[in-house]
Amino acid sequence: MKNSILGIVVLSMTLVGCTEKPAPTVKSVAGDAGAGKIIAERDCKACHGLNGKGVAPAIPNLAAQRERYLLTSLKEYKEGKRPHAALKDMAANMSEADMRNVAAYFATLPPIANAAATDVKHSSPYEQGKVLAAACAKCHGEDGNSKTPGTPSLAGQQPHYLAAAIQEYHQGDRAKGAMTSSLRDTDKLELESLALYFAAQTPIQRAAPTRGDATAGEPASAMCGGCHGSHGVSTDAATPSLAGQDAQYLVKSIKAYRTTRKNWGMQRYVAGLSDQDIDNITAFYVAQQPKAADTVPTSTKELAEKCNRCHDADANSTMSVPKMRGQDKDYLVMALRSYRDGKRQSSTMHNMSTIYSNAIIDSIASLYSSEPAR
Ligand code: HEC
Ligand code: HEC
Ligand code: HEC
Ligand code: HEC
């Protein structure tokens, strides 16, 4: 339905175009591409090529990029909204007309035939995480649902928390045991992939404890809910869900904040709890229905569909949005991290990317850079 409406709109626009003037042979642009070429030859070629292909990794391709976006980004450099020093200086010396013209020049170039497509490896953190998770299955269960008392389930856990927790064992910040040896050689991207894989699994409620009174635990848990979510299902990426978790593990980890585990918030909240309180609160949380963290996209392709809603905007869109297909991978990674970390200003993109780990960013950048530019 949506497609057919879109089809009609496109068709009627084409018809309007035909009645007014002959179909343009080149993409119509606002600036003077000929004048822009002179600027490109003099000032841009060394890095962006006269054909608009970045000459080295992390230099973006400009060929066939939307004119409106090219102009916006030059203005952003000029106004200091984008921090790159060299571009900032260059843009500062360009007139509004220069910017229009050079934007027109690059926008009218044909897209770069995607030589990179063959050598870019499309990495999926979920697939990678699944493979790595085999090493954890013995204790945590294949899908992160452990059946061993004392061993926490990882299924559905908040991904940022999981990544941080894994890293704490890895660095020896959390009491070691079986954990360190299995993770010693894991790198950061692998840790995040593991966390994403487990976070995307459906959690199964653990067995009810023999100690503690869930009814008494409910009012006592009131002060925990502000952070751990109502009924122990956390909505904060850095705070673990407690619902349906293993009782023995919960008791042990609450007590660990009195001694070995360091976390200012937690240490403060558990300091006043008696052992009986801890048993009761634990009984309450174990009895709650666990739910997977909802911030985890289940595949990179699914995530890309969300991005495409803006990034595939048609030519008449008033949004200044860049094309990403066939763009240099390192550049995309860098741009996404800059938005996430607040180094590049765009409230839209910052909001989009705050939840993305490096693993997701790497994967989505691989996906786009390996698709043919158009
Ligand atoms: C010294 C190398 C260098 C030169 C010369 C250079 N650029 Fe760039 N350009 C870069 C790099 C690196 C970036 C990515 C910077 C960043 O992260 O914001 C970039 C980014 C851009 C962007 C943003 C693209 C996007 O997808 O967001 C535009 C537009 C651009 N350059 C236009 C130009 C123009 C026009 C010229 C000539 C007037 C020029 N550049 C000269 C290296 C260069
Ligand atoms: C030999 C058994 C064993 C293996 C193998 C194992 N774990 Fe664990 N894991 C445990 C136990 C036991 C705990 C609880 C330790 C504690 O009390 O702090 C734990 C705790 C964790 C936690 C903390 C969970 C939380 O809620 O804070 C994470 C994360 C974790 N393991 C991830 C992994 C990953 C990832 C792997 C595979 C690479 C793995 N573990 C392999 C036994 C194991
Ligand atoms: C101010 C926010 C806050 C409050 C209030 C809070 N917590 Fe936490 N809790 C956290 C954070 C953040 C972590 C993860 C800390 C870390 O990485 O060690 C955590 C960790 C935990 C863990 C470890 C879970 C695991 O999987 O290892 C347990 C158990 C826990 N909290 C129970 C409680 C209980 C019970 C209360 C109420 C008495 C409570 N928390 C109150 C923020 C809070
Ligand atoms: C609501 C619309 C919207 C959505 C959804 C969106 N973007 Fe964007 N994106 C923008 C806009 C607008 C810009 C330009 C911002 C600026 O000027 O810095 C942008 C810029 C970017 C850039 C910088 C590219 C360059 O050439 O510098 C990257 C990379 C990017 N987005 C990736 C993504 C990814 C990946 C997703 C999906 C997870 C996504 N975007 C979803 C609107 C959106």
C-alpha cells in the first residue's frame, strides 16, 4: 500500500516534470558544478580525489552525495559544529557561493563503483557472539539460561551491563574463580558481541528459593525499583535486570557489595539491609517475570531498516541527510562514534546512537560500506 502511494507520487512528479520542461540529462543542482570543479581541483583533490573517492581510509567519498547534505556539512565545519580542524579552516575561507559550487560538483559525479565491497567483511555481532558463547554454555546454558544454582543467567540481561560485567572479570575487578580463565584472551569487540548475543535471548525464570519471603520482600524492594526497574526488569542499559535471576547468585552478589564489589550506589543501598531483608528481597525478585532488554535490535539488517527511513529520503525531502551506501567503512565508524560520544553535533543522530556499542557500530558500518553506492 505504502509502495503504491509512493509510486503514484513519483509518477505524478515525473509527469509534471515532463509537461514543464524536457527531462534533465544531468541531475539538477543549485550550484555551478563547473565553477565547483576548479575549487575541487585546487583544494579537495588531494584527499577526496577529483572523482570524489576518498584517497585513504577514514576520508569520506563525496561523489553522488546529496548536494544539500554536502552544503550543510561544509557549513557545519565553518560554524564549528563539526570539530575536524583542517576542514574547519578550509571552510572558514570559503564563500557561500564556493560552497554551493563545490557541493554541486561532487553531487553531480557518478557514484564510486564499489571496489571495497569485495574486501569488506560483513561482521554480525550476533553471529560472532553466538560462536563465542559456546565457551560459556557449560555453566551459563547455550542460550544464557543457566540451570546451575549460584551461576547467573545471562539471557535478556542489559547489554551494556553485561559487557561491563564481563570486563570486570576479565580485568580482575570482580572476584575471579572460573570466569577469568575463560575470558582472558577475549578482546573488547568480542566482549560486546557476547553481551549482545546474550541480551537478545529470551530469559527463563529460575527456581524459587527455599529461603526468604517474597511478600515481605516486595515493600523492601521499593528503594531498588528506581534503578532496577519495576518488578526488576531494568530499562537502563547499565543497570542489570534482577527479575527471575538465580537466588543464590543474587544473595551472594548483594552481599558482595558489602565487601568486594565496588559501586557507590549499590554499596549505599545494601549497607542497611539485614541478611533476612536480603533473603526476602531476593525471593521477591526471583518470583518476578523476567523480560529481555528491549533496546537490542535482533539483527543488523533490521537495524538498517530503521536507518533507511531517513537515509533513503527521496530527492524532494527537506531533510539534510547523507547517503551511506558504499561509503568508506572507517569513516562511518568514526562518524557514528562521534555522534554517540557527543563529539559531533546532531541531536537526531545522537539520540539514535547512544545505545550502540562499538560492536553494533562496526557491524552497521560494514553493512553500509559493502553495499553498492548509488
Ligand atoms: C587534508 C585532507 C582533506 C582535504 C584537502 C579536504 N578534505 Fe574534506 N574531509 C577530509 C576528512 C578527513 C573528512 C572527515 C572529517 C570528519 O570526520 O568530519 C572530510 C569530510 C568532508 C565532508 C563531510 C562529508 C560527510 O560525508 O559528512 C565534506 C562535505 C568535505 N570533506 C568536503 C571537502 C571539500 C569541498 C574540500 C575542498 C574544498 C575538502 N573536503 C578538502 C579530508 C579532507
Ligand atoms: C565454569 C563455569 C563458568 C564458565 C565456563 C563461564 N562462567 Fe560466567 N559465571 C560463572 C559463575 C559461577 C558466575 C558468578 C560469579 C560470581 O559470583 O561473581 C558467573 C558470572 C558471570 C557474569 C556476571 C553476571 C552478572 O549478572 O553480573 C557474566 C557477565 C558472565 N559470567 C559471563 C560469562 C561469559 C561471557 C562466559 C563465556 C565466555 C562465561 N561467563 C563462562 C561461571 C562460569
Ligand atoms: C542508584 C541506583 C541503584 C539502586 C537504588 C539499587 N541498585 Fe542494584 N545495581 C545498580 C547498578 C548500577 C548495578 C551494577 C553495578 C556493578 O556493575 O557492579 C547494580 C547491581 C546490582 C546487583 C548485581 C546484579 C548482578 O547481576 O550481578 C544486585 C543483585 C542488585 N544491584 C540489587 C539491588 C537491590 C536489592 C537494591 C535495593 C536494596 C538495589 N540493587 C538498589 C544500581 C542500583
Ligand atoms: C530520523 C532520521 C535519521 C535516522 C533514523 C538515522 N539518521 Fe543518520 N543522519 C541523519 C541526519 C539528519 C544526518 C546528518 C547530521 C549531520 O549533519 O551531522 C545523519 C548522519 C549520519 C551519518 C554521518 C554520515 C556522513 O556522511 O557524515 C551516519 C554515519 C549515520 N547518520 C548513520 C545512521 C545509522 C547507522 C542509522 C541507523 C541506526 C541512522 N543514521 C539513522 C538522520 C537520521
